[in-house]
Amino acid sequence: MRFRRITCLLCSTALLLCACTANTTTPLKEADMKKLDDGSMSAMELADAMQLGWNLGNSLDAYANGTAGETAWGNPEIRPELFEGVKKAGFQTVRIPVSYLGHVGEAPDYTIDAAWLDRIAEVTDMALDAGLLVIINIHHDGNNDAAGGAWIDITAEDQTPIREKFALLWAQIADRFRDYDERLVFEGMNEIHDGTYQAPSGDKGETYYANVNALGQLFVDTVRDSGGSNLSRCLLVPGYNTNIDYTLKGFVLPKDRVEDRLMLSVHFYDPYQYALEESMSTVTWGEGAQGNCGWGNEDYVDAQFDRLQINYINNGIPVIIGEYGAIDKNEDAYREYYMEYVTKAACDRGLVPVYWDNGYDGDYGFALFDREDGSVLYPDIVEGMTRAASGRDYTVKSPT
């Protein structure tokens, strides 16, 4: 997910006065920190520690003219204060999407520019220093924007050069971070699909599923080969387009040489008409809400997350909802309700929800935090999300 909002991003600081929220999630226990330090924490234990996450979207994943750059889509340079604010607000995890477009040399070595890797490490250090667990990935290199430089193409007849480049990039990333402790998680890729955002079908359908699974296996093997902390680091592997339905149909968990260190990544932006569509035609959500889009209400959320719990959590495979959220449509009561309900439905089933924040505060924006100083822009939304992740037994109240 990206949602480029270049022209208005930098004015977000002045739009709203900011407030801090109480941290209602549970701090990491000393025993958990010891397990993270010595590499003995399982994926399920780490997922439990992650609790609630936030995405640093449209920064290190942003790109223009085929080259990734952290200010390319209008967000400011990343500062430690941002992560400190995210942690203070009650989040335990940050996902840092990263694109490598324009920072990779030619075949056969595909060398990543050292300065770009250093900046990724610098930002990762900021988040770790703030006390957050961190996920980094390869993001827009596979978003089907060939004109913009994307190259992970599961529809290509010859997958060999794509897999060679993919493995060499992960070998370099893994080597750069091999001595980081296991508070750092690697995610192999992001929303890989055939360009249609639909279920792959016909003669090519099974091939596309198989190509995504092959990249997942290659990711795991390459990271493990790099040694150091990567021998036992938890790894996050996405299904086809990170879609729940397509993942359930076609995902194959990679084989791993170490037990209980793999996690599954999915995304959730349903119903599209409410959560993502840049239109004011649907500004309400939930059963009985006047003007809702007619699907994707509370029962649907529960059913989708039940399927993830039954098929994966109950079989010892943690599930990270690596992106979810609802854009701002100037109807705060329903947005607050959606965010709290979906967060609680996920956490109650042992799923880890990670909110997509693109830094844009305005119509159709996702921002919850001011990118300049880390202050909270929408305290009621953040308080509802952290309350939902706290483990409390309560019912989220609809505004209807």
C-alpha cells in the first residue's frame, strides 16, 4: 500500500493540535527481553510480544523516477522523536517498508548502494532505541510498477533472473543486519500479485501461486545461510498479494532449518469502499449504519479473522496483519469504531495488527502521528486501538 499524497503532506504539522495517549499495552517482560537477546524466543512468543504495530509508510518505501528516497512522496526525513512518540502512544512494533529501486547495481552482483543500506540501518536503530520491535522488508520492488522500476514479476516466463536478484538482495540485507538481535524481523516481500489484485485463475493461476511460494522459500533459505542471529531470527512470509482469501487457498509455509521461527503476513482493508476508496460515497461502517456499502461489516471481520486463527494460529503459525486501516473521510465516529473493532477482533484471536500510516493528514489520509515530532494527531483513534490491544474483555460500541 502506498497512497501518494505529495502536495499536502508537509502541511500536516499545522493542521491539528496534538495530544499524547496513555500506553495501555503491556511492556515487554524481562524474561522476554532475555529470550530476544539469546535467540530462544519462538515466533508465537514474539508475536505475543508484538501486540500492536504501526507502519512507517511512504518514507523509505517511497520512490520517484525509478529511485527510492525517503522524502520522495513528501514526508520529512525520519527522526528519533517519531518512534519515541509511537512507543509512548502504546505501540510495541514498527514495520519499516523499504524499497531498493535505483539503489541496486547491475547483474551479476546486484550490489546495494552502501549509503542506502546505512540509512536503513540508521532508521532501524532509531526504532530499536525507542524500545520498539522492528520489521523491515522489500516493498515496492514488487508492486507491478515496471515503469517505476519494479522487477519482482511472478508473471514472467523465466523466473530465474528474478530469483537470482531477489536472493542476492536478501543476502546483502541479511549480512548487514546479521548481528542485530531478534527484536528485528525480516519480511520477504510485499503484495506480490499478477497485476490484477484479483485471485489468480486459469492456466496461470497455480503457477503464480507457486512463484510466490518459491520466493518465500528462497527468502528463508537465503537469510538462514547468512549466519549470525539470522540462524534463528523470526521471518515473516506473505501469501499471494497478502490477501486472506488467496493466502488460504494457495500459501505454502516454507521449510525451515530451525523450528517455530516463521510468521505469516496478510493485509486487511475490507470493505474496500469504506477503508480505501477515495470517495465520500461510503463514510460509515458497521451493521445497521445508514449508507454503509452493504458488506464487510462486523460479522465479516470476525469470520475472516476466525479463519486465520483456525488455519494458522491454532497450528502454531503466528499471523501478522502487516497493514490495515481506514482512510480519513471526515466521519470520526465511524473511523474510531472501525479501528477499535478491527483491532480488538484481531488481538482477541492472537493476530498482530500493524496499522498503515502514510504520513498524510487530510482527506483520504492515514496519518495518526505527526512525522515531525511524533505527537498524536487522532488521540481517540489511538486510544481505542491500544485499549483493544490491552486484552480487556469488553464490547466495542457502535456509533449507530
